[in-house]
Amino acid sequence: MTVDVRVLEEPEQAAAELLAETAVAGAQLALSGGSTVGSAYELAARLQSRWRDVDVWFGDERSVPPDDERSNYRLVRERLIDALAVPPQVHRVRGELSAELAAGSYDAELAGVTLDLALNGIGADGHTASLFPHAPSLEETKRRAVPAEPGLEPLVPRVTMTPPVFAACKLLVYLVAGEAKADAVARALREPDPGTPASVVRGLRTVFLLDPPAASLLG
């Protein structure tokens, strides 16, 4: 496993370029929600508008219907998929179901899938996807998707991919912006600690794309 830290004025642009480069036939991508990644999705759609035979998954999702404003699927659809000339095959977490049912369905659908790229964020508490500090899901070794208890606002149940899925990913990208995330970023780059899930979750290659405020506490 290798870790690469890049401090950039526009990390969203770098994330968009990685997405566009990876979005070729047969690629398996896991996307996430959040305002920072939303900008990256818009840029990626401009760089590569044809995502033919690409499979898009979700690193996590809230237990809400797909048209709910809190839905990661809705954000990805509005900021990326709707802007593409040729859309990908989208594997949506069925957030309108209970978290337990949706996780079981997603776990089965992910069987045999190896991600080429996963785009993740890091919360101010150090969580990534819906893997929250000290959550039992951090110890999961067999299931590919599990239900997650609400860890922060909005307080709704969630479904999340598990550490083994990310560990097998060819390239895991952390996209982080803002001084509010600086402490979490610094902790994520120390020794693995279940109190900071982003320090535990790694891909075969892991790249941190940070703006200067997010990187301000790095030595």
C-alpha cells in the first residue's frame, strides 16, 4: 500500500482529472456525497462526457428516497450523471428501504466487484464513508456493505461499504478542503486508530488531495 499526499490550490480539479481518466469501459468507481466532491463531479463531466460501460457505486448512502435532498445518489445524479452525454451503469443503494435490507441487497450486488477508484471525503470527526469513530463496522472482514447508525447530522440510518472493499480498491482518493478538516486530516495520516476511521481505511494506493487549509496541521 502506498500513500501520496498532494497539497493543491484546487484539489477538486485534480480529483476530477482522476475520475475522468478512470472512467473508461469496464471501470468500477465508488462515489460519495458532499459539497467538495460535487464540484469535482461537475468538472469531471466536462473533462469526460462519455462514461460508456462504466459502473458507478456508492461508498455510502443515507436511508432516504433517491429524490431526497440528503441522498448521495441525488447529488451524484444532479452534479455528474445528468451532465454526461453517455451515462454509466449506476448501482444505487436502495435508501428507501430499511438500512438492514438495503445493506443486504448491496452486499450481494457487490459480490465479485473490485473497485478501480473510490472517491471519499473525511469528516471533522475523522469518519469516511459512513464508517464512524469506533464503529463495529471498522472490524468487518466479510461483508461488503453493512448498515450504519447515524453518526452526525442528518441523523438518519445509513449504509456503508466496509474496509475490505476499500482495501482492495486500486486507488482510494481522499478529497478534503477547509481548515475545519485540518485536525482530522492530520490524524488520518498518523498510525491507524479506530477513533479516526480515515486513518484505517486505505486502498492499494491512497491519494490525499488537500487544499492548503486542510493541510495546515501537517508537519
